[in-house]
Amino acid sequence: MSKPKKRVSTKSVHIRRCHICNGVTESDGKDVKACEHCGKSMAPFYFFNDEEVAPHSDHEPRPLRTAGKVVPILGFTAYW
């Protein structure tokens, strides 16, 4: 007996949570630019390189190299 083949989608699905109303917006094939619940624009993505981040210590705060700059919203973003 053969196993059923899994279907692999060629379309990308974008899912984002609004930083204002916490609503979740999903879009097939297009980037999510605005929240479909409150209409506000989504916050921009910020990426970083782990190699450039100072080593973290449980007993000391990280250095404030971002003082006076726009810092990313803390959370989780994954693209796969």
C-alpha cells in the first residue's frame, strides 16, 4: 500500500500580529502591510546579526549601543 503524497504549496502565506490591537492578519502571496482589524500600518521588521551582539550576562544588562535609535519590537518572527 502506498503512502499518500504530501502536497507542497508553492504560494507563500504571510501572517503578522498587529502591535497596536493584537489582531492577526493573514495574506496569501502578498506581504501584510496593514492590519485588517484596526487599519493601522504594521511596524517595520528589524533584523540583526547574532555575531555582532555583545555576549549576554545573567548578572549585567547588555550595553546600550542603541541609545537614541529606533529599536526593534521584541517578539518572534520566522520565515521558512
